[in-house]
Amino acid sequence: MSMTFLADLVVILAKILIVFLVLSVLVIFIVWFERKVVAHMQSRLGPNRWGPFGLLTSVADGMKLMFKEPITPITADHVTFALAPGISMLAAFLAFASIPFGTSVLIFGHRATFEIADLNVGLLWVLAMGSLAVYGVVLAGWSSGSKYPLLGGIRSSAQMISYEIALSLSLIPVVMSAGSLSLRTIVHAQSGVIGSIGWLGPVGGVGKFIPHWYIFYHLPAFLIFLLAGVAETNRPPFDLAEADTELVGGYHTEYSGIKFAMFFLAEYLHVVTISALAVLLFLGGWNGVTPNLPVLGWIWPLLWFVAKVFFFVFLFVWLRATLPRLRYDKLMAVGWRVLIPAALTWLVVSGLAMAGSV
Amino acid sequence: MPDERPPEKDLGPLRATVNVAKGLWVTLRHLWRRPITIQYPEQRREPFPRFKGRHVLDRHEDGLEKCIGCELCAGACPADAILVIGAENTPEARYSPGERYAKVYEINYLRCIFCGLCVEACPTEALVMSHAYDLASDSRDSLIFTKDMLIADAPLQRRPSKEDLAAGEDVGDFRILKEGLARARAELGKPQRPAPPGAGGRPPAPEEGRPAGTASLGQSASAEGSPKRTEVLEGAPPARGTQAPGDVPPPDPSAPRPTDENISPR
Ligand code: SF4
Ligand code: SF4
């Protein structure tokens, strides 16, 4: 075993640890952020008792959940019931393994990139882990041995599977443009500016100020991705699986304590994942609209990335505060009759455009 | 079973998008608005003038109790919340001007629905309702208020008579009553069992026992109300020469008194 292998191992482990910790703290922060923003959108104050601006409220909530009694219904399938939240959380964390969030940094002569593993099929990995999360939900619903969770689980599997098609289809044009499934390569393909736009004629020069982000090429795909992404994370207005008003809590009705917290964690991790994907694939990742300041080095791109991700997190929260839940048949209709055909159409259109420009 | 729902009106994608955008705009606008939350208990809203809060048993100007132990309030109460046990006044121990007085007077705030029928029923206007509304407690026992918790240390100012109201001015609603109650609040302090005699007479200490940030309402009332209390208490009962053991000594001013914060003068 060579020294470089050991060094690599240490770096990888350190990265895993850091990503895990940062994500956990981030989720706690996002929960607070969501509660605060939704509260203000409803003319309320939101959490303000624990810590400055109530920042520690989520920490307190987490502690409370940890010490709560874990209840398992007698009708539950005990092993699956215990495993389901783990699967959910594991899938949510694993999706992050291939998400890059910055350039790279030189530590002790070792160049460490800002991701755990730069897979050449990184995008596929993220999508695969997203699909794996369905298992957590379905198994939770089924193993609870109670009707509401079962309904929630079935709904959720139908919803997530149908929207995943639209989600994946909407990403293919981007993959075609970048010519790679590696997220890092896709981001690199989005650096620079568009350059002068021929068909705009004299005002085509504005293209020199527009960053070369795929959102400007694949706007329809971006919108489809956004809609499908919200549905994929089971967030309002597509939170059919939880649907508090109809299904009590959906698949996690019977869960309490730390297991419930794990589902909670997974949901917010998915929000971060989808936001990160949107940023990486459509908004140029860590490419800013301003030139990098050499002093800041790797911090500047990282800041850009975080800022963009937070924009999307805000969007998620904003949608939640605004829109009522869709009816189930409407949801499926939107998924199958609108989003999938639209994604397919855009796929064909961009394919033709690419073929024409070659 | 055939689907009997009326055919759905489809908005069409454009209208639907516009509607969603409108909704998003509304929530975004509200994000920058000032929240309307009142942060109880640090901030309190002043109740409306005729608000029906916790009861107070009034006294006459000479310090005698107005309640004559007639039990009419208990009879009127739809929630069966009041317990009155009357007893005869004697020359040695005179509590009220009439023949009888309320030996036991209890209101069970677990039952009371704050309808005010008891106040209507009272022939001597002994029973009035204050603005105190924070009656939460973590024990059932402490929500049964006994006579010494309910009774005012000094006469409350009365509600305006018809003539007062006709004379106009600002007496509308219960302004006078409210001021009287504000004084009573300052004097009563937190409802409590009587302190041992001799604890009174100390200068009022309005700051004590009040959590920081609570001072907004009622502080001035307590500051100006308290000296009057000592005056009345020292003056009234001895004039009758019958300082009965049941008479209420002045409450300990250092005791915490968060409960009645909300009776406040305009
Ligand atoms: S307010 Fe109504 S319920 Fe309460 S004690 Fe009086 S009569 Fe009974
Ligand atoms: S409070 Fe009024 S109605 Fe009730 S017993 Fe006393 S005098 Fe009678």
C-alpha cells in the first residue's frame, strides 16, 4: 500500500466527514429558514425564542425528537419499519457523494476537489440515489401496518416514479450540450459568456455579458426540471405523499422520535440536492457573473455556488408558502400529459438544433 | 357509480401560470410587511373596555364588603362555578353592612365561562369583572379562587351611572370602572392568600417581581395607586372598631404579580 493511497484515503474520509457535518448543519439551518420565511409570508414572526432570531429552534427540535419515545405500532413489520427511515436518509446523503460544489483547494500539497467522488456518471448517480429514496417512503408506508401511511406510500411511489421520468428527460438536453454525465464537466462547459448572438443582429453584442449558462439555452427544460424537482422532493404543492389534511402525515404518520427526524432530514436533504442539481446543470454551478478575484481563490466560486443554491431553497419555501396542494389526479395528469411530452419535445428540438449547427 | 361531478373548468396553461404568479407576488409582498404578532406575554394587548375577565369582589367606601352572601350569583351561574356560603354578621365581627356576609366565596375558573351573568345577578353590585385574563395555571387547585383572592382591598370606583353617561365626556363604557380596577390591580397584586398582618405598610415596589420587558402596561397605575391603598386600609376598618380576623391585610408588595398586568388605565 503506497503512501499516496493512504493520503487519498484520509482525504476522502475527511471530505465525507466534512460534507456530512456541513449538510446536517445546513438542514438544521434550512428548517429554520423555511419556518421563518413562511411565517413572515403569513404576517407572523416565526421562531424567535431560541438563540438569535430563533436560530437554535431547530436544534432544540432535533434534541426533543431524539429523546422522544420511539413508538412502533403492533401491526407494523418491525424490521422494515425500522429500516425505512434509514434507507431514506442514506439515499439522501449518498446523492451528495458525486455533487461538486466548488473548484479545488491545495491542502498540504494535495489537491483536493470539492466533491467526494468525481464520477464520470455523476448525474446518473444523483438520479439513481433520488430514485432509491422512493424505497424509504414506500417501505415506510407499507410496513407501518396502517391505512394512512399505506395510501401515502402508494401515492408517493406513483408520483415519484412518474415525475422522475420528466426529471430525467429534462436533463438529457443539458447532457447533450455538455457532452458528459460528469457534473464537474457540465459545470466547466458553462464557464465564460455566450458571445455575440448572430440572429439578434446589431444588438447581438449583449451576448458578451450573458454568462454561458444552460438556462439560457434550455429554459423549457429548466422549468420542467424545476416542477418535476419539487414533485420529486415531495414538497408542497406536490406533497401528496404527506398530505397532512387528507392522510394525517402520509407515510410517516406512525413514526415518532428519531425515526421521524430521519425522514425530515431526508426531505430537506432532497431539497438541497435538487437545488444543487439545478445550479450545476442550468445556472453554471460555481461560475459567477463577475470575474474571480484571485485573492479569494477557491472561496469565491464556493460562495457563488452556495448563493445560487440558497436561491433555489428560497424558491422551494416560497412555493410552499403560496400554493395549495394539487389534487392527486391533476398531479398525475400534469406529470404524464404535460411534463413528459414537453420534456420529450424539447429533447427533440434541441437535438435537431444541435444537428443543424454541426 | 357514474361520475356525477360537474365537468371541470380548465383554466388553460396561461391563466393558470398567471394565477400562480399572482399568488407568488402576494406572498413575496407579505415577506416585507411587518408581522402582526403580539408577543404575549412580553407584549399585551389592552382588552376592550367591556372585556370580561377575572372577577373582583368590591368593598364599600368604608371598607366593608359589598357582598351580602345572598348566593344569587351562584344561582345565576350557568356553569355552576360559584360557591357561596353565607354567615351572620355579628357586632364583634362585621364584614358587610347587611345581616349576612359571604363566609366562603369561591369561583372555580375551570368552570367559569366568563358570561357575566353573576355580575348581572348581584343585587349589591359587589361582583365586577376585571380585565385580568391570563388565568392559566399548571394545577387545578390554584384555579379555584377563594374569597381572599377575589376581594378588593379597597373600594373600586364604580361604573358610570346613567347621569354620568348623559353628561357625556369620556366616561363612555367603563372608563371609570377601568381606572378603579387599575387601582385595584395595583393594590391586589397577584391573587394570594393573605400575608401575615404587619407585612403591609411598606412602600410600593412596582419594579420588583416583574419580568423585564413587562413594564409597558399598568406600571404607572401601580405607582400611583398604592399609596391610596394604605390610606384606605389604615383608615377604614378601624373606624368601625372591628378589625376582624378575616379582614384582608394588605398584600405583600414584593410578591410577584404577573397575573393582573393587563388591567390598565387608558
Ligand atoms: S361569569 Fe358566568 S360562568 Fe363565570 S362565574 Fe359568573 S355566571 Fe358563572
Ligand atoms: S356576590 Fe352578589 S350575588 Fe353573589 S352572594 Fe355576594 S351579594 Fe349575592
